[in-house]
Amino acid sequence: MLHRNRPCAAGTESRRVTEPSWTWLGLLVGILISMAVAAPAYADTASISFTDAAGNSDPVAGVGRTLTLAGNTAAPENVYAAYRAAGGAPCAPSADSDAGSGSFPGFPGPGGVGESTFNGTSVNGDFSLVKTGIWPTAGTFLFCIWLAPSADAAVTPISQTITFRQPGGTISATVNPVAPSPGQTATITVTGSSEAPENVYATIRAAGSGASCGPTYSADSGNSLIDGTSVDGAFSISNTVTESNAGTYLICLWLASSEESTAIAGPQPETFTVPAPPPPACVAPNLSGLVLATAQQRLRNGHCTAGVVSHIYSTSVASGRVISTSPGPGSYANGTSVALIVSSGPPPCVTPSLHGLSLSKAKAMLRQANCSLGKVLRPLHIRRGHVLHVRRQTPAAGSRHRYGYPVGLTVT
């Protein structure tokens, strides 16, 4: 059936009215409520730091540091912290049930040494708890932190591992003079620097044994040179030694907290040599006129060597006595060889053949032959201007006699 629209009343307007859908509105409200319920709550946070004066993280043993325990809580809580050597069980659910110590070494609590360092301090929102002190021991440690209403309340602990390094240091030694002579006093100066308060130790011994420096001062076999002088920062310590024997000597150095403890610098070996003294010079004296045995002994006494002995005839130096040396008297290198020229006495007279020679020539030849002119038999009558010639000689030519032996001549 065909329907006709009813006409509108006068003064009214035809329109469509859209009503809101309560189904969709309810769905939107449900989603928002579910999102609010599912949104996770933010967890409490905390961490520990050890910083230097410049604010840089630098956990180190024996040096002053600032300890900061900082974090955030969503509601009022108390903070507890403990430490122990790393490598064991994890942090326990509560501060009371953990095996660690709440008293941090070098960082005492409000009541002093032995009391818990943070002692359940109340925190709310952002917090930063600051203490200053010196952690005494190098190593790796586990730190446990609890943000809880009480020390026995079980919460999820916050764990953190921190390694404290050994403080740094250097140590070395110099010797003055560098190579002292036997019996000469030498100054040994030990220098270096220490990041923390430490002690300086040093020993000295002959290096010929071959043993290296001991791991600690107390374990070393050397003689004490420096026995635990306290230092902090740069240092310079001096001592003197006098070694009588030539050889190489070993100095061992340690920078450590005690004579038994492991050194932060060292064991550092340093060596120096006491050289053997140079041999004494050869001092050759004047040996002229001395008998050979005496001359040789004096050369040895003067740190020389008695060298080759040569013999020559001498009319001025008695037989068996020194005529001269080579080199002559003076100072030379140790052990220098000195040759000796020794007198064999005067040369012998070996009579020459003089037959037929003039008397003047015969006299000259006799002198050359170390002989002398003996008795001369002449003719009874000699004319002026005549030349005399040897006719006969006594002893005969070629005979050997003492120096200056007289040879008789018969001339004509």
C-alpha cells in the first residue's frame, strides 16, 4: 500500500534527530579502566658509587673517596645496604637475612665505626646519601641494597658488583757515583710517588748469588737499606753504602703498606757495579850498576816484568851488573816488559898478527884488540928516519888473554 507522508504542522520544521549510542560509550570507558589497571608501577631504584674529588667514578683502596648511595622510591621507605666478597650467594630477600656486613670499612655510620653505614635511613622520592672515607682493601665486592619498610621485610634486592683497584705508585733508585771504587762511600737515592700513604723498603746484596728480589721486604735475603719510611705522594729518600769488594750489587725496592704485604710498586731491582781498581803502573827504577838478580826483583816490585837479558862487554861496569835498561827509568802500563843489558866485563885480548907491521901500526892494532904494548926489543943502532917493523911477537898471534894483556915485540 502506498503511504503518504503526513504534512507538517504550520510553523514546524521537518528534521532527523540522532541520539548518542550508550553501547559505544560504555566500551570506551571500559578500555580506559582496563588500561589504568594494566599500567605497571615504576620500581624503586638505587645504586652505589665511589668518586674522586672531580666527581669521576674511581673505586680505589687506601685513597679518600666520596661514597654516594642514590636512587628513587615511589613511596616512603627505609634504605639498607650491605657488602661482602664477590663470588658467593646472591643478595638475600631482606637486609637481616643477608650474610653481608652493613658496616662499610672506612665509612662509619652515624654512631661511628662498627655501626651500619646507612642504618635504615628514611627516603622518599629522589634521594642521595653521601659519606666520605677510605676503603681499605683492594678487590671485588658484592653490594646489596634494600628499599623496604624494615630490615626484615622481604623485597627484591638491588645487587651491584664493585672492584676496588690497588693504589698506584712508582719506585726507583740511583747511585752516586755510578760506579764507586772499592771502599768508596756511595749515596743511594730512592725516588718515586705514591697515590696512597705507604712505606718504602729497600735491601742490598751482592748480585753474584743469582737470586732475584723477594716478593716482599721481609722475604728478601738482602741487607736492610731502608726499613719502612712512610711516604705519601712524591718522595726522595737517601742512604749511604760502602762496599769493600769489587763486583755487581743488587738493590731491591718495595712500596708497600707493611714489610710482609704485597707491594703496589716493586719488587723493583736496580743494580750497580763496583769496578776492580786499575792495576798499579809499572814504575821502572834506575838499575844501573845493580847485580842482575837485584835488578829483576826491583822490576817486579815496581809492577813491571823483567824482560830479555842481554850481555855486552864493558870496561866501566863490572861483570854481572846492569849497564842499562830498555825502556829506561819511568812510569809505564802495569806489567810492561823491561829488557836489561848486563856487563860481561872487559873484552878479552886476542893477539893480532903484527909481523911486518910498523911499530906505530902494531901499537894501534894492539889497542883495537884490547891488548897493550909490552917490552919492545930494538936493534942496537937505529938511524934517524928509519921505520921499525915487527919481526917477532910474544905471545903468538891468535892467543886469548885478559883485557889489556901486554904483547912483547921484536922490531928491526
